Amino acid sequence: MKDREPLVMIVDDDDSVRDALADLLRSAGLESVTFANTRDMLSFSQPDRPACIVLDVQLPDLSGLDLQERLIASDQARPIVFISGFGDVPTTVRAMKAGAVDFLSKPLDADELLSAVTKAIEQDRARRAEARRLIEVTSLVDGLSARERDVLRGVSSGLMSKQIAFELGLTEITIKVHRANMMKKMRVGSIIDLIRLIEPIRDRL
């Protein structure tokens, strides 16, 4: 499934910086939307598409670092590329520990910024792909019968059919039938493929 075109959200209180960044991204074929403060950024409806944030550290209302924390807390986190004319080591460390993709100093180097933005967008693409995969796997598991789910738990724990049969008080032949049906519903052809498929939700089986 092909994802939609990405969007870069620029947050900086300097009009000239916002315009310059938007022009640079446009020249690279990237769409952007700009905000002069964090308040406007927070009120923006998050797009259902790959996205990242180019975020100034020093802002008039909420700082870039505080915005980063708020987005993480509200489960709206997107990959962030921080920019600052007053970067220091503690600020950089705090931003990177919280998951920032990069921390760039002003005046910005165009190639460095585009490289960081590209990396951030790819991170968000991967996050979205993993979220879709999680939904798909959960849907497949939800389609199993109660007994097939029991067998799935046993298989995911490394048990053989004979061991699962003993635990469930059933015959080995019955377990093999349930396992075959379970594998078909999960759309996999081998145990290795099954284990790889359910890995994201293994703890919730």
C-alpha cells in the first residue's frame, strides 16, 4: 500500500526563516505548512500522511522542547528536526534523548536540513507501516476461534502439537487440525512466518 505524499510542519517565530524553509522544501518537492508559535501547531489537525516537524527551540509561548514533550504525552509525536541559533549541549542532549532526529544550528545548511528532513519522513513512514501491520495482524487473530487462539499461544511459546494437546486435554490429531486452520486464517505457510507475523502482539495473545 503506497503512502500519501509527506508533509513538513515548520514551527519558527521568524517570518523570514519560515519562508526560507518553505521555499527550500518546495524546491526539493516537499509540501510544508508553517506556524509562528506552538499554540497554532497544537491546534492543527494532524494529517493522515507521513510527516515531520522542523521545530525552533526558542519560541514565544511554549518552547520547542516543551512542545516535543507535549506531543509525546498526547500520542501525537512525529519525528522532529530541531533548529536553533542558541543551541547548547544540555538542550541538544535533552532533545535527542526524547527522540529528535537531529539538532541543527542556525544559519542552516540546506543539504544538512534536507538530509535530516528526509530521514525524519522515512522514520514516520516506517512508524505508519508498523501501525498498519499491527492493525492487520490484530484483525487476523481476532478472526480465530477460541481453540485456534489457544493453539496459536502454544505454538508461539514453542510447544509441539503433542505438548499443546496435553495442556488442552485434546488429541494430537485434533490439535493438528486446529493448527492447520489457524495457519490458513493467519495467511502463513510456515511456523517461522507465523512467529514473525505475530511478534508485535505476542504479549497480548
